[in-house]
Amino acid sequence: MRIFKSIMATAILLISFSVSAQSSDAKFTHTQVVDASADKVWTVLRQMDDIDKYSSAIAKVEWTGDKGVGGARVCTAPEGQGFYKESIVAFDDNARTYSYALIEGVPVKGMVNSFKVIDLGYQKSMVVWTSNYEAFMKNPQMTEEQFGSFIKMSIGEMVANVAKAAK
């Protein structure tokens, strides 16, 4: 009976963390439980200048400014096929979260992505990544559906690779 109560309490806790950590108006949300402590996962995610290690869509990162709010990076795609300019708009080491705005290089207006690492105890954590934008800008390179598929693939790949690095 005690085991059943422990399992139920953990399930309720996970559900409440998941709901409170996600933005209800996000266009995309990716949630993944990681078999590593929140501190280990956050140590990997908070670096900000090495995301090329975790994403096949980024070949090189150039960082400017402080690590944290106001810092910026230019992420170059493989084979020089484009770039993304990003600016860190929120950062909180204690809450293990940061947000960055994509200001150039994507076919959307007002895009902001956010990470949050939640401590689940027992050397487990949860990464919640939300992505939102104001409007898709029509262009000949891709449709909004293709852009959504790219974002979902990129988010999943990055979180999986961060999880591996944190173990």
C-alpha cells in the first residue's frame, strides 16, 4: 500500500510540474524526463555558446556579450546555408530557466523559445521547452507546417542530446 501511495504521489507531482512548467499559449511544447539530476542537465543547457554540439541544424556559434540577459549569438547552419540571430531575453540560474528571442533568420515574427529544467528528485529531471511566435511570414522556402516540423525535430534532437551529455 505504501508503494502504491508513493507511486500515486509521484504521478500527481509529475503532472502538476508538467502543467505549471508549460506555457498554455505556446505553439510548440516539448517535455522530456531525463535520467540525470536537474543540476547536471542545467549545467549543460546554461552554457548557451555551445549549442552546435547538440543540434545538427547548427554548425557554428558566435557569442557576444555577457552570458545571460543581453547576450546574443549567431548560429550558422551547416555548409553556410543560413544563420539565426538570437538574443537572450530572460535567464534565471535559481529557477533553471532561460528564454531567447530569434531576431533574424527564421520566417516568423516575434519568436521566443524557453527552456526550464525541473528537479524530479531521485537523479531525474524534466526539460520543458516551449516555443511561440506572433506570426508566420509567407516565403518561397517553406510553409508554416514545414517550419513547425523543423522546430519540433530540432527541439527533440537538442533535448535528447543534452540529456545524453548530462548523464
